[in-house]
Amino acid sequence: MIVASYNVHRCLGRDRREDVDRIGAVIRELGADVVGLQEVGATQLSRLASCTRLHAVHGPLLHLGDGAVGNAIFSPQPPGAVRFIDLRIGRREARGAIDADIEVGGQPVRVVVTHLGLLGNERRRQMLLLRDALRSRTPGVPLVILADLNEWFAGARTLRSLLDLGGGSVRSFPSSWPTLPLDHVLVHPRHLLGEVRAHASPLARVASDHLPVCGRLSALG
């Protein structure tokens, strides 16, 4: 199973052009079974679903001049259940997570997609909220977190420790010359996660300011 995390930056490329079809083409390049998007517009979702032939679930959070922007999950079929985790901290920019039960090739998977805040203290509190929300798990069902952690120091290490997750850091931002590991694929049980890599195709380097990050999961057993 291949999963991917991708901050699409409202489908605005490095050329400052909004191109939903271009983001859809990058998603098709990934060949992923499940894709978690951050910073995707609610009005862009149906077009992306059509481009990728995947089912889309959206969790709008920010209301900008051109509409609602938030997280989304793209999967082969509709999730069995969808939950939304509130990660708002005080008066800071609204943040949250989509928490969905998905079946891929007969394997149930719990997938969480999120985009954490800009301040260090804010992110630490959001990680604790995620820990509390995800503490209860179903035996035999992997947990996959697809996230832009907005953190290039210890953020992924902290979240892995809090939730006993496997994962590795790869540089994904900025897409033109990636130096910061902001985007992550994190998995429990940790032994299920194999290769993690940034997808740096010519199209991906211009379609958004982030590169997609892909992870390969082995079967349970």
C-alpha cells in the first residue's frame, strides 16, 4: 500500500498560477492508494476527485477570500466513518484533523490528515490533543498520519514518541530546492512502514511550494 501527504498550497504553483488539473496530474504520478492533502480549497475538491478518480472527504477550516481551505483525504472508496479533531488553540488560526476509517484492498486502515500551527508552543499543544484523540485504537488496524507538521526540528520525533509511530524525515520544502522536512508519513505499528521519499518530478517541483511525501506500507502479519 502506498500513502502520500501533500500540501497543495491552494493549487497555486511556484509560477503563481492556480492550476487544479496540474495538482491532479501530480497526484496521479504518485500512484498512491490514499492521499492526504493540506491547504486544499473546498471548491477544488470535485475537480481533483474527477482528475484522480478517487473519493474525496474535506475538512474546511480557514475561510479566505476565495472560499474555505482545509485538509482532505482521497481514497479508492468512501470511508466507513469520518471524524473531525478540533486542534484550535486560543485565537490562533483554526487547525484540525480528519480522522477516517478506510479500506484499501481488503485491509482496514485508520487515516489521519492534519496541518499543524506556525508557533512552537501551539504545535506542542496540538500534538497532545492528537495523542488524546488517537489513544483508543482497534487491534489489527494500522494508524497512518499524513501531516504537514510545520516543524523542521523535533516535531516528528515528538509525535512519533507520543503515539509510538514509525517514520522518517525527508526534505520536502520548498519544492524548488527542498531543505526542510515539513511533510510526514507516520505509521503504527512502526514496522509496517518501509521506504519514505519525496516525489520530486518536474511537475511536482512547480505545482505547489511543497513536494508530496510518499510512504510504502507492508501488509499486516
